[in-house]
Amino acid sequence: MSFQLRALLKLLSTEEGGRDTPLKGAFRPNHAFFGAAGPMHIGQVKPDSEDLIVPGTEFMCHVDFLTAIDPPIALGATWEIYEGRRLIGSARAISLL
């Protein structure tokens, strides 16, 4: 069962320990709602824009989680975005779909 929402995602800058390269198109990072020690959820992130997204910027996106999240996400909830063990950003739920 998938779960979908719209989110505002902020990538950390390279200086803050984030990605070294920009993103283009959809990607599938790990999402941590309860810190890095808690369970990770896989979610496909599809940015609204087709432009390159450089580290250190914010963008609106559609997130499609591949597994259920318990407890469910509420509007305004925030969480961390990881690539492997590397923290690359954070997100905030804007609307539930």
C-alpha cells in the first residue's frame, strides 16, 4: 500500500554535509520520521520542476511512500531525508493526497 503527499523539501548545502551534485528528476531517498536510529521508509520524490535542484535549495515535490507509515503523517509534520546513512535534507508535509 502506498501513501502519497505533497511536501516542501530542503536539501542541505554541500558545506552542511549534503549532496555534492544537483538532482534532476525523480529520486528515491530514505525518509526518517523518528531520527536516524528509527525505521527508514522508502519514498519516491518527484520534484515539481524539471530544472536542476542544487544542494542548499528548497523545492515543492510529490512523495509516494512505498510502505505504510505508522503513526500516519499529519499536515505540517517534518522528517529527515537520507541517501544511505548520509543526511541530505529535510521535508515538511504540505498536503495529503
